[in-house]
Amino acid sequence: MRASGHERPQFASSLTSIEICAGAGGQAVGLHNAGFDHRALVEWDQHAVQTLSANVAGWPGWDAESADSLKPIDVKEFLKTKECRDLELKPKELDLLAGGVPCPPFSLAGKQLGKDDERDLFPAALEIIEELRPKAIMIENVRGILEPPEVFIEYRAEILNNLKDLGYSVPQVKGSWSPARQNAEMRKVWRRLDAKHFGVPQLRPRAILVAIHEDYLPGDGSEFSWPVRLGEDEATVAQELKETMRERCEDFWDKNKWGKPAAPGERTGKDVFYDWLEDAEKAAAAGRGVAPTLVGGSRKHGGADLGPTRAKRAWGALGVNALGVANDRHACDPERDLFRDTGPMLTVEQAAIIQGFPRGWNFQGKKTARYRQVGNAFPPPVAEAVGRAIAAVLRPEHREELLKGYVMDSDQGGPQESAVGQLEIPVSWRGRPRATRKHDVSDLLSTGD
């Protein structure tokens, strides 16, 4: 069952969406699970488009032929394309325009050039919004566009003013106010959400902008309300990866790091699994069971790994070697992928689980290309939560069903949660050598089929 614990809602009149900068489908999966039917998926990266093609057949309005017909499209050119014209959408007919505009212009790790960065696609998104006038919009980005507020507060105010001119319900922000006061007012429509609060075992804060067109606000008290979290305990790396880690290790359960029958005293796949599980469960018991932020990186750089030095230490405390990405299970090199002194590496599939993708979402391309798609994705459970909150406005008769299981924010202008860092680990941690494990009686139970 998905992280939200909900079945996909069904409406008498379907909710439609177009997604720009769709990537490998993280936001699309979440919005699909929230009940939206995608009319178009717009993405320029060839590998990500291939991933979408490999997965969306069977969604409402998508068969094998339409999925196969997906091709890379520049968001700046979308309104001029045959794909857009064929939709024959009239203004205000589309329910939702959603997208994750590129992060580098606003990333805390970059130069933060904002609107002066040629990769900024907010202007292209606004052009599409002006043309189609969707009932609602949902734009996702890195938290750097929000934090610290003074960096991009003027640009954010400009975007909100443009939306207000197009008829969207956004707060009136005065330039004479302090950045902190402007930011507090903007939180009614633009705020940070943390993936770990929505069943995703990862510290992944995202900035999300939601605006509803004034013509479609119900006016009966059922206006947009932000989801705060799922009403259950946070997911942990130990819980979410236990199944796949055991599967990988069981292929070498009584074998050594060369894939040969283990001699007495040699570490086995069984040792690898239980050592990893011990570390991951210890971290969870200490309140550190959530992974650091996965980093997709850039095609300009080398092979994939799980992040900078500080993140690698956090992964190490979870029993994972973060210096690279493991080969897929069927192509496992046990010495490289599993039998490392500091723990096994993660496969692309396991990274996708940490990101909140459903198991079986079929990423396309070679290993590094697939991992980068995962690392750059918007966690589906967060997109689903926000999508359900939007659907609750557009289909108020389903509000209770849509929001069941979520804690909603009753104070839409409330204070911003303090930043959560990645270093909830002892900085002195350096890993530990792995000795042959002495199993207790409980370890000798059947491994199952």
C-alpha cells in the first residue's frame, strides 16, 4: 500500500492535469494517486522521457501507443507544439498545471542567480498559466527559493503579483514590509514541506507553490489547506529497505564476497544483511533513522554517489556505503556492491524506494542516468498529499475522503518550521570493520522463499 494508505480516488467528473518539467515522474505518480488524470507530460531529458513512456501506459487516457509517442519537449516551446494544440483546451478548462521547475537557479549549493539564470523556467510556466488559465497551479522547487527569505523575496513577490493579475488567489504583499513579514504572508500559498513527514524515509525539504483561481474557490470554508504530515510515525530506512536488502543478500546467503561457498570464518551474505540491519535499526532507535537528501547531480560531473561527505557519514551510520551506487541485483558484483567494510551500497531501485517511488517503477537508461533521475525527483507521497489538498478544493464533496489520514494546517500563516539538517549523527563516526558475525538463535530461523 502507498505511503498515504489511500486508494486512488474516483470522481464522477475527472480532474485533469498537465505536468511540465515532469522528470522521471515523481510528481506525476503522486498526482495520479491523488486522482488527477494527466493530459500531457512535458519533459526534455531523453532518459526521463523514456522512463515516463515505460510506466504510464494504463493510466487514464494513456495506452501503449500514446505512452510510446512521448518525446522530449522544451517547456519554453510547449504552447507552440502539436502536442499542445491537439489537447484543444479552452482557458479555464484544465484543472491543474503542475511542475517542478529546474532547481539550480535557486539551490543553496549553487550560485543562486535566480531569474538571471538561463535555466529559470518560472517565466515559461507563467506563459502557460496565462494561456490555459488552469483552475489550480502547483509548482515545486528546492527550499533555496524560500530560505533565507531575503535572497529571492522580490522575485517571489513578482511571481505572485503576476498570478494575482491572472485571477489567482494569492496574498497581497507590500514591498515596504521586511523580508520576514513578506515571507510569513507568502506561506499561505508558498511554503516548505518535508518529505519525512509524508512516509518518505529521507530528509528532503521542498518549496511548493499552490494557487487556486478565484473563480473556483468554493467560499464555504473548504478553501485550500496545507497538509502538514501523515498521522502516523515516520518511515525509516530500516523499515523501507529491509525487504530489498534481504533479497539482495539472500543471493549470497552462504557465500563469500567472491560468490563462492563460504569457508569457516568468512563473511557471508547473511552477515552482510544482519550487520546492515543492526546499524539501521540502531540509528532508528536513536532518532536518526531517516536518510540524508539524495542528490541527483549533474550530467557534467562523474558517476553517481549518495551525496557530499557529510551525507556519506549519515549514510554510514545507517549501515550504507555511499561512495557509489550498486549494480542491479541481477548484475551484482558481491565484493563491490555488498561486501564492503562499511556496509552495502544501494541499488537504483533502493534509492527510488528512499525517494518514495512505488516498487516496480521502471527507470530507463544506464545506471548513472537512472540514479540521477531518482535523485532529482519530487517524492511521490509529498506530491500526492498536496494534490489531494488541491482536489479537496476542486471536488469539495470528496474532501473528507481525500484528506483522511493527513494532519492539516489550521493556521495557514503559521510560523515556518525550523530547518532540519542532515547531520543528526555523531561527527566522529567513521564506520567499523566488519568481522564474521556470530549469530544468535533468532538469526538461525528460516530465511523464507
